[in-house]
Amino acid sequence: MLSLVFLKTSASSALAGELISAGYHVMEAASVPEVVWLCTQFHGQVVLVDPQFEDPEVAGLEEKYITLKLDASTTVQQLLWEIALKMPTKAAAC
């Protein structure tokens, strides 16, 4: 199961619930250090950044993790597509 860490400013998010319903393990974080800890402890592979979250340390996340910056109109369908495009695929065995 793919683990996502959602870096956000507000307590609730319909998008997180929709991702859980789609079969993803979603963890929520309120700071960049919390994201790093969650990714390290729970093998988070993708970081989602809420459009209202502003912190210069987010740039450091982009160097270590697949990081998707959301905008206010991002839908779960768009997000699932982006995740599928960004995730490395395993090479087929010959």
C-alpha cells in the first residue's frame, strides 16, 4: 500500500478522506519536520502539500521525496493521476 503524507494547515480535509477511500494510507502533518519523521518511520513515499501551507523548508522535501504541491481546485482524480505518473515502475522481468 502506498503511503502518503499530507502537509496541511487545517484539521480536516475531504481530499484525505477520498484518498483513504481510494486505498491509500494517508498520514497528516502540520510541519516539515513532522513530514520527515513520518516518511522515515512509516516509509512515506509521496508528500502532498496543501495550497495554503507556506514554509521555505518545503523545498528540502522536494529533494528527498516525491512532492506534489496542490492547488485549491485539485480533485482526487487529478491527484491519483499525478501520483501514478510520478511513482517509479518496476521493470518487467525478461
